[in-house]
Amino acid sequence: MNPVSGQGAVGAAQQPLQLRDIQMPGDAPLWPPAPGWWVLLALLMAAAVAATLKLLRLWRARRRRARITAELERLRGASRGPELAASVSALLKRAALGRYPREQVAALTGPAWVEFLDRTGGDGAFARGAGAILADGVYAPRRDCDADALLDLAGRWLGKNL
């Protein structure tokens, strides 16, 4: 006997069952996305920021290189007098400050400056060649400066260090 309805097992089999058809679930909502999509979005944004910073760094370096190269070309067409050594030295110092730590470059003058230039790409041509004028040329300008050789040497050094 069925305790709820008070009827026996025979009476329960005779009642029609109230069944409904299979219900399909609705479409998944587009918002909010699943957590995996948030992770993918964060990774894509991080990659985009990193790529943008890299491109900005490359663009700045290329622009700086173009400015320094243009300044060297301007010096080629400028006066060949005693002030050329000072201008070349200042140009090389600006380029060196952009590439090497300030503490390593800023205070260098005279023979220490020429030694630094040789060590970082001059291959001895600053101490023994046309670049020797940079050791004291700023403070004691001489007229016997080989301007073309000095500018070529500066161009080679800049080519290795820009």
C-alpha cells in the first residue's frame, strides 16, 4: 500500500504519468566571458604593451643615431679650424653618455677620454692617430689637426657605438 495516497501498488500503476519532453539548455551568454578569455586578454595586452615599448625604444635609438650622424656631417662641412677638435669631442661625449653609464663617461677628459675612446671602439687610433688631438685639443688647440682623418675616425667610432 502506498502510504502517501492510501492506494495499493495496483492503483498507482493505473494513473497516467505526467512527463514532459526533454528540455534543451539555452545558449550560453556572451557576457561575462569565461575566465580563460580574461587570461588570454591580459596576455595579449601585456604583449601589446611590451611590443609598443620595444618599438618606441627602437624609434628613439634610430632618431638619436640620425641626429648624431647629421651633426657629424655638419662638422664635415664646417670650419676646419681649432674648434673642430672641441666639436668632435663634444659629439663623441654625447654619444658615449647615451650608450655607457654616466659615472663611467661624464668626468673623462684628456688622456683618460682618449683611452676610453680607444677601449670602446677606437682600436688605438685615438691615442696614436688622428684622435690624439682630443687629449688636449680642447684646451690647447693646434692648427696641425688632420680634420678628415679625425672626422673619419669619429664616424667609425660612432658606427660601432650607436
